[in-house]
Amino acid sequence: MMQQQVTRTIYSFFGPPGSGKGTLAQKLVSRNNFQMLSTGNLCRQHVAQETAFGKMLDGYVKQGHLIPDALVTDMVIDWITTQSDKESPIILDGFPRTKGQAELFLAFVKQTPDVDFSVISFLVPDEEIVQRLSQRVVCANKACQSSFTVNDNISVCTFCGSALTKREDDKEHVIRERLLQFPLYAQTLLEYYGKVQQLVQEMDIAGLAPESVYNHFLTVMSL
Ligand SMILES: [Zn+2]
């Protein structure tokens, strides 16, 4: 008897911090039944719940070491393979971030026949990002961490009702420092994708409001 194969679509949203990819991902989750994974949130959850991954993470952080690509990638693969809903598309927000993570993740994709992997690269001018991030507020609930802007005029998270806070790293000088670092690893990663012929779909979203970014994404991806 033939088994019906379910293809799982995985998108890697790649772009500078504050490019609006997280906001787009949130819309796709709430309106189109997508699932989203932010590696930052996943790390914080593992540490808070003191899982085996969390203890390893904590060890590296306490010793002031970088978190190895293999550990981050293992956590992401663990998350993907333990999702019970096998049909809704997954967005990896900001993963793979390095060439090392991409190599390990593409090896997993290759071994997993029912996975369709796409990289979406978001292009936004730095000045637009600085402006956007300095207006950002995030949900204080670690399990939620939805983000909003001060222009939304809301005082609590619309998803879980928790308080909203400003992130320490959304201050302008921190944002500019992160934007300076971004091209350093982005170039290496994009060159690697080129070498292994992994298609990278570019999304030029300069000047687009979040709702237009959402519509643009659906059009580009023919969804
Ligand atoms: Zn929330």
C-alpha cells in the first residue's frame, strides 16, 4: 500500500536584525497556520527549563564562549522533529545564521526526503532598520516574545496579555553595532549557498509597511 507523503516546507528567513522578518513571521503564524522558530527564544526556553540543551548552553555562556553551531543546529532539528503538526510550514527566523549552521542543517534536509527548504533573504536599508527597532517593544513573557511598535498604542501583548518591555539591545548604538556585524557573516553564508546551489529568494522590502510585506511575501511565494 502506498503511504501518502506529507511534504514539510521550511523557510529560512534571513536578513539583518530588525528587517521586519519577525513581524512577517508572526502574521503568517496567526493568519496562515505557519509555525515559527526563533533560535534566540528557543535557547532562552531551554535555559529556563534547564533541559540537557539548556545546561550545555548555560555552560558555554558562563565560560564566555560562543555557542557552537552544532549545538544550535541540533536544537533546531530537535524542535522540528518534535512538532506534532507535520503539515504547517515552518519559518526559521534568523537560522541558519552562519555557514557552519547552514552546512549542518542542509545535511539534515538532504537526509530528510519530505522536507522542502527555501531561503528568503530580506533586503532593507540600515536607516530604516534603526528607525524601526528604536520603536520596538516586546512581550515580557519568555514563551511568547511577540513584538510590537510604540505606534501600535497598546500596553499589553495582544496574544497573551503580558506586559510589554523595551529590549536592552534595541538602543540605537547597539542596533548600529549589530548592523555593522551583519554583512560579515551574511556574505560568507550567501557565498556558501551559492556554492552548493541552494536557491536564495531575495525580498526587497525597503519602505514597505508590514501589511505590504505580508502581501508581497504571499505573491512572491505564490501562496
Ligand atoms: Zn505575549
